[in-house]
Amino acid sequence: MKIATFSDQNGQRLGVVVAGGVVDLAATSPELPRDMIGFLSQGKSALAVAKTAVDAAKEFLPLDAVSLDAPVPLPGKILAIGLNYGEHIAETGREPPKHQIWFNKQHNCATGPFAPINKPMVSDAVDYEAELCFVIAKKCKHVPRDRAHEVIGGYFCGNDVSVRDWQARTPTMQMGKSFDTHGPMGPWLVTPDEVGDPHDLGIKCWVNDELRQNSSTRHMIFDCFDQIAHLTQSFTLDVGDVIFTGTPDGVGVAKSPPEFLKIGDRVRIEIEKIGVIEHSVVAEDATTVID
């Protein structure tokens, strides 16, 4: 199934995307949670209710009549792995890592699949990174690799937008990876049964009409299951945590000269079996906010 977090005049809630549009789960199955974390927490029982609702549905919301939001609008944690594709490592001039390299993206960066991304006032070095993302569906610790698939609730597209000069200022990379709006995700969550093998998916990124990234998730050095096994040796993963699995080669900073995003650019990311996200680059609002 394709499970979307969406909004309209009646608020934010969950729906299942089908050929006819969106099955509004709040209308068909009011007993279900209206948010993705609550839905995932109920596991197979929630999925079964949703499937029954889809099978019985006679009315659909038109997809173009709703606003698609990030599948998990406010994740507890957003964790991202660095240097996880061989050709991307080569284009950066770095050595292949002996261990997995992880950094945090603050949850405030999460935004919808078609929402604009900010070019911040403080930098002209904004870059794109097309990535496969997945969400944790079961609280877990010390998960062996051969059981890691059990804790994945679904997959979606992501853009690990990176402010390269700020990223380079500290070894943690966190500041340069966490600007507001710099974590577009979506367009919906695709359940593992529909994705099949997550390590054999085409992944592409265009800036305007130029194809910049064109690869496959089979080129990951540490795959999704390796990542879960590694992370849970250190700390608990909670329901709703989002994992960015790394980007292939073709990023702007690796070009000569570098080609960073400008106001008015459009970034389109497509992952096989999952869908497309697309966002424009806009100037950051300079208003001081103290609320």
C-alpha cells in the first residue's frame, strides 16, 4: 500500500493512495490513528483495517485536491548515513569508510514532497542529495541483520539538502544538514511488501531538466539492514524514526566548478516503485521569530 499523510480544509490525516485517488482513512476507519506514528504503532492490525477500507471504498478524494505532507511530519529522530555509495566517495576524493558514518538532521528540517526548500541567507552553497528513506515501525534495540526487515514500516523518497560550507565547519556535519525545509520527504510511504527488494531500486535526481544523479540502491556499501543492525547496537530506534540511506554520485559540490542550487531551481527526485518528489528553491524568510 501507499499510505499518505495529507491535508485539506478538514485538517491533516492519513489516506491510502490508489488509482482512483485517496481513500480517506479518517472517514472510512475513524478508529485508526490520524497520524503516521500512531498508525505504525498499531502494526499489522492497522494495515489490515486500511486494506479492508481500500477494498470497500466507493468514494475517493482526488489526489490533486489535497496537499501531500511528509509521510512522518515530525519524526522523533532523523538519522542519515554518509559516504554510502562508492562512486559518490570517489567524486568527493575521500577514502571508503571502515565504519558507518552517521549524522543527525534536526526534525524541523522535515517538509513535504512538493514544498519549497529555502536558500538560506547565510550561504550560497546549497546542494541536493537524492536518497531512499525508510521509517521505523517497531521500537527496537540489538537487531541482528537478518531480522532488520521486521522493523521497517515503509519506504519513501528523500532529499538530504546540504549547506556545504556549514557542513564543513564541524566533523558532525549536523548544522549544515539541518536547516529548516532541508529534509523533503514523500510523496507517501510505500509498504515493504509493495517495494520488494529495497536494494535494487533505480534512483534519479534532476535539477531543472538536467539529470544529475542516476544510480541504483544496489550500489549502497552498507544496505538498509546493515544500517539498522549497526545503529541499534548503540541506541534504541523508536517508531517514527526516519533513516536517510545515503546518496549516489552526481552532487553539485563535486562538479568543477561546483554547481549549487539557486533561487528558482527545481529539484526532482524519483525512486523506482516509490514515486517522485519535486521542490523549488526559494529565498529564506528573514523575519525574526520569537514565539
